[in-house]
Amino acid sequence: MKRILFSMILVLSVAACSNVQPWERGYLARDIMAWDIDGQKAAFDRHINFSKEGSSGGGQAVGGGCGCN
């Protein structure tokens, strides 16, 4: 049973790897595919968050800081 499960996981993980063809790169270059659609706004929001928190990095959970706005 473990062998079958391992084989299925291996096949599915290898099947997900593929090269992007030149004619498909246009779709991936669209703004909607970006992690941050508005990069300047995201950078400004991070700056405000770091200023309030008194630290930089992480970015996953907000907590601590002095509590002032």
C-alpha cells in the first residue's frame, strides 16, 4: 500500500513540472499574475506597518509594537 501511495505521489509531483513555452509567457507576464498587483502600494503599506511595529521582516503576523497610531 505504501509503495502504491508513494508511486502516485511521485507521478503527480513530477507531472506538475513543465517548461513554459514561448507563446505561453505572455499570459504569465500579465499584471494579474503578479504577487502584488500594485507594487508601490504594497511597499508603502509594508513601510507603514514596519513603522508602527518598530521592526521589519516577517510580514506574516502583526503584533507587538507600542500600540500608537
